[in-house]
Amino acid sequence: MKARTLIVDDDRSCIDDLQVHLASYPFLDVVGEVNSSEEAISFLESNRVDLLFLDIEMGGMDGIRFAHLAESLYPHILIVFVTGHPQFALEGYEVHPVDFLTKPVNPIRLKKTLQKVEERFLETPLPRDAKIGLNVPGGIHMILVSDIRLIEKKGRKIFVESKGGTRYETRETMKRLEEILHSFNFFRTHQSFLVPLHSIMSVTPDSFSRSYTVQLKDYDVLVPLSRKNYNDLKDKLQKQVEGLTIH
């Protein structure tokens, strides 16, 4: 079975260049090309698509807004962002893209991306979201993984904080929660903190690079990042976000 592929870009030369490269991959079937998010929405309404090569900066609805819409309506679709502006990558990471490519597309880098695509296309997909049961005082509390802002250990107590700010004390261990949430891309920044990778907006060292903090989206409090976990986090982010530089 071939991956039915749609290219969404408002630059004709970029479309032509990408089509030439993709022709070398027999597991892909390029079924269309459109020049805007609005045209892509119309195309998806009447055509099955498995893979999007999606520009970020376009007139009308930008690629990230469209990706959010596509993910909610067609959760099976794999997304590869193609952009001339790598600074958008962290924001785009929220929609679980397979990868980011920068323009002009490097054929060697594209090959690595398409290896990921082929693996994802052939594997049984993991759920984009799920409910988990937290062992809390008095019983079990169900929470959507996507609603978890962070998990914090304070003394001997462990708290799961929702995006709405509600904190639930749980009897689960940090190790157990880390195991449960591993497939949903949560990362242990510190022995006392577990956070979703897609929420990380910045990683900042102090003036002497002796310690680091992480800024999460829509959250004012900085989360500590241990020195021993810094390189691991840096590697994970850079593997998923081409062109990202973290100091």
C-alpha cells in the first residue's frame, strides 16, 4: 500500500523541487498539490490522504493552524513541515509532525525524513491521546494525557497538574508515570519534574551554564532542567526540529 501524499505550498518552485525528489520513493503516491490551506481543506473533504508536506508561511490560514485542524479531523494523517523559517518549528511540534525540513530541501535530509515516514506509515499507530487513571486518595481519577501540563514531586508527594491549573495528588511513583507517558513524548527534565516535550518553548541556561530552566507553553513558572538531562533533552528536540539551535 502506498502513502497517498498531498503537497501544500504557495511556492511553485518548491512544489516542483519536492515532486522531483519524491518521485524516487516508490512507497509514495503524490495525489495532489495545492497552494493554500483553504484549498487543502477542500481536497481532504473528497480525497483520502496519508501524508502532508506542508509549508508553514502561506497567505490565509498558515500551515500550523491548518495542521491543528487536519490533526483533529484526520488523525491518521502524517505531517512533514517544509519551511524556510526554522524558528516556527517548536510551535509546529505541538501537532506531532513526523519531521521538519528547511527550504531548499536537502535530498540527504529528505531521505532520513522519509525513512521515518515509512516506519510510521507501516506501524500500528499509537493513540494521539488517551485517558489514564490516576491512583488518588479516595479512588481513581481519569485524566486525558493531552490535559496534563506537568507532573511534579514535592517532598514525598507527587502532583499531576492539568492545563487548567488543577493539581491532583497521586500515589503513583514518578518512575511509573514516566513509563506510562513515555509513548506520549513526556520527558523527565529533573528528578522532580515530568513534562510533555511538545509544550517546551525554550531551554535557558543561567549566566554560568551551571543550571537550566525550561519554559512551557502558556505557563508562567519556569521548570528546572538538571545538567545531566540537558544533553538528552537537547538531542531529542534537535532530532525532531531541523535547524533548531539550543545553547
